[in-house]
Amino acid sequence: MLKLEPMSKVRIIAAKAQTERLVGALYSFGGVEVRQTASERQERPAEEFGEISRELVRLRALAERLAVKGGKIRKATLAEALEEARQIPAQEFENLFAQAAKARQEAERAGSRASELEPFKGLNVKQETLRNGLLSFHYAKPRKTAKDVEAAFAKARVPFQAQQAGEYFLYAFPKAREAQAKPILEAQTTGALGIPQANASFKSELAEARALQASALRDLEQAGEKIAALKRKHAARLADSIKALELHSRKAQLPSRFAASDFAVTVEGWVPSKNFGKLEKAVAEATAGKTVVEKVATKEHPPSVLDNPKAIRPFEFLVRFFSLPSEHELDPTIFISMTFPVFFGMILGDVGYGLCAVLLALFLRSKFKKGFYRDVSGMMLLSGLSTTAFGFVYTEFFGFNNIFGYHWTPLIHRLEAEGLAELMALVIFIGMLHLALGFIIGAVTAYREKEWKHAVAKTSWLFAEIGLIAFLASSAGITFFELIVQFTAFAPGWFWGALGVIGMAGIAATEGAVALMELPGLFSNLFSYLRIMALGVSAVILALIIDKIPLQPSLEPMGLLSFILFAAFFVLAHIGALMLGLFESSIQSLRLHYVEFFSKFYRGGGIAFNPLSREMEGEV
């Protein structure tokens, strides 16, 4: 629980002829991590790897185009997996994709032609006229009025003809007079359009373009429906086939991690020490005893495997999120599983919110059997129970000072001066214990690593922390040190002062006098725990503000409507307050662990254990 799972580095030597059986045995066993074995010559992937890769490329491309994801991991032989993959009509899909692409292009082309012809639909001019080489044409809108354009042409004595088509006019004039006509048209017209070529009237060609567009869109829709129907029929098989072939691909690639010679292959990796015998037996049975399995002495850092009871396993996520412990470090999961819910509950501290958190956790647990949300549900369940318990301590139920209609006297009243003083004293005392626990773990870790100087340093920091804080508490008479005074009253103040001096001397001796400059940081760390009180008070004030929403039932129409609206707002406001409370309580509790607690002992930097069983599940 506190210690990491003991790991052993293993080496397996097998005849080349046994490679396929060895790979099968390793994957069947699952609980071994196979590392790249250093060698001048590496074994090649299995022969079937090329065929698997080609099939995977084909299926992945199809899955990407169809937006198919997921898939179930099923045990199937390579032949079965390939046969299943070949039953997916990839060519039929490709034909439909091609039809859809062709229809889309035709629809876009026809649509573009229709847009081009649309402004000319009211223009009734023969195409032969537009092709007259002696005339120039200009199609635009007058800036002001058509008479202004006519007057400008008349003033310049340029002969012209004009035909109106909606807002636009077609102006025709001799090509020989183009030099005089152009300045007039630029000054008097706007929105000029190039006249498109056409074989018939613009109106008839526009109708033809629209008909072609509609036909192409129908073809596109039909192709889409066929693709959708085919997808519904084969999507699950496609996703499952990709999963199955990916597994066989990893199996086929595994030999490339082996060192090879002309007659043998060598495999190296890591396995939990308790499972070494099982690995040895599995490999021997698969290869008829024609292999050698041995433990290897090494100075390499083994992968870190956390080993905790099921109840606290969800909190391993918080350790992994920060960093896995290294080989000789203690696993802090057990400590986090106890203190995280306590801090969370002290901050949120409301029976109603706590019960909601428990119900939300149970809902998540019913929906997710593993993974991130399963871990979150486990942490939220314990944190919700802690919140409920502290809700009884504070006597708060969705901000009200009664629980299910019963008025209780709170053990700590968070909105009264006396209660705040008690809560402040409690969180300071808990903070001192939490920091002390960090120093104790640091000293134990250093002792296990035989780093005696470091162990003395951590012990000195422990003495300095407890001694100085207890001495200050006993002599200063400050309210928020009251609980510390009560628990350290068995010894006089000078004793705690002497303990603090001994601690400082130890720090100076082991880490140098400069390290004493970090002593004020101890008090900074300690006072960081006051955020538990501050955030808790802000949460209850928010709940009280929400509870001020007027809820007065009435049988009158307007009164009933007001009641419904206010009740809806009341519920939504409390849901928002709950979400904010869950988020803030989690973040601040996590911060106290990562910054204040972990800084006293934790280095991290451990390497994750990636066994073949996890590769089979596609997790790495």
C-alpha cells in the first residue's frame, strides 16, 4: 500500500523457431512490459505484418471518411480478423463516394452557372446581336437615373441603344466610339457585369442550369442515403475489425523489439516480482520448455506500479496526474485518500450539497466501469460523504441552518465570530499536522534510500516546524493558535522553543545556513490552509443569498407564475452553486496537496508500467 509493487527485470532467450509461440505466450500472459532490447541486430516483424498493415490502411481510411470510431476488442485469430475485414465492401463504398463527389461537382458547376445567368434572366436580346463584331456592350445599373446616362451619351454625340432588365440596363454602341463611351459609362453606371456566353436565351439557359443543379442534388442525396444505409450495416464490423487488426499488428510488430542472432532471439522487459513464476510457466508451456527465462540484475529504474486497496484506488489518479513516485519513494495515495475528502468536506460542508455529490458519484459509477470518470466517481463518493458529515457539524442544508426541518445547534457556526475563530484554529492545527506528515514521509523515504544526511534534514525540518509553531502559539496568545496550544500544553513553551532551535541547527548543519531563509515559507505554507475556511465561508454566503429568493405560493395566475419562475431560478442557482462548490473544493484541496504537502517529501519522476495487456486494450 505504501510501497510500490516490487518489479523484476526479466530476460527470455528462445530459439528463432519459437518466436511466434513466444509472442503468443507473452500476449496471453499480458502482465509483462517488453522493452526494446539493445543489440546490433534486431528481429524483423512477423511475415504477416505487411498484409495486416495494408488492410489497416484501407480500413482506417474508410473509417475516417465515415467518421466511425470506437469498436470492441474481440478475441479472433488473424485469419478470422482478416476474413471479417474483407467482408466490408470497401469498393462499394468507394464507388458511392465517387458518385457523390461527381454529383457534388455537377451541382456546384450548375449552381455557379445559374448564379452567373441570374442577373440576365430579364434580358431579351438575341445571341447573334451580342456576337455582332461592330458593336460594344455594357451591362450595368445607372448611378442615378437612366435619363442621366442618355443625356451624357447625347451630349457626347455617341449613338447608343439601351434595353432595361430589372435594375440593369444593356447599353450598345459602335465599337468605333468605344473611347468616348467608356468614360461616360464609368461615370454614370455602377455594378458592371461581364455578359456570359450562351447558345440560347439567358432565360432558357438559366432554367436549364437550375434543372441540372436540382438533378445533381437529387443524385447527391441518393448517394448519401446509400452510403448512410451501408454505414449502418457495416459500421460496427468496421470498427471491430480495426481493433482486431490493430491487436494483431502489435503482435506482429513485437518481434522487432527482440535482439536476434542466426539461431535465437532475446527478449527483455519488466514484470511484477510476484508474477515472475507465472510468466516462466506460461512461456515454458507455450514453447515446450525450449526457452530460458531469468531475472536480470540491473541498475535501471524499474517502472512504478501503484498497489492499493480497491476502495482508495481512484485516488491513484491524483498521484499519476502529478507524477508517479520513483523507485524508493513511498506511494502517497493512502494519505491523499484520507486528507483530500476531509479538506473537500470542510470547504463545501453542506448536507444538501453533500448528498447531491453522493448521488452524482453513484450515477457516474453506474455509467462508467473504468477509466477517468470511474476514478472521479470514487473520489466524489468519499468527498460527498465527508461534505455531508461536515454539513452536520456546521448544521447547513443548502445554506439553511436547519436539516430536514430540525433545528440543531451547530458544533461550528461559520457565520458567527466565535465559530469562525474555532474553524480558523481547526484548519491551522490540521495544516500543521499535514505539513508534519509530509516531513515524516520525507524522512522515512530518505532513510529507505540510505540517504542519512537527507533523513536528518527532513527530521530537522519537522522539529523546526512543530517547535517554532508550538512555541509561537504558547507565547503569542493568538486565537487561531488555540487548538495547537491545547495539544502542546503537556510541555512548557521553552521545550518547544528548544525543539525549534534544535531543528534549525540540524537544517544549518545538513543543508547550510542559507536554508534557514526558507523558514518563513513554513508559516506561508501553514497559513495557506486558511483557504479552507475562507472558501467555505464564501460558499455558505452564496447559498444564503440564493435562499433569499422569495418563494411565496399563490393561487392567483400572476402569483403562481411568479412562484414557478422564482422556484426554477432557485433550483438553477443552487445547481450552479453546487457545481462551483465541487470545482473550487476539488481545486483548492488538490492545491494544498500538490504545493504544501508534496513539497515536503515528494520528487516523483517514476516511469509508468505499460504491460502488453494494456497494449491489447489500446491504452498505450
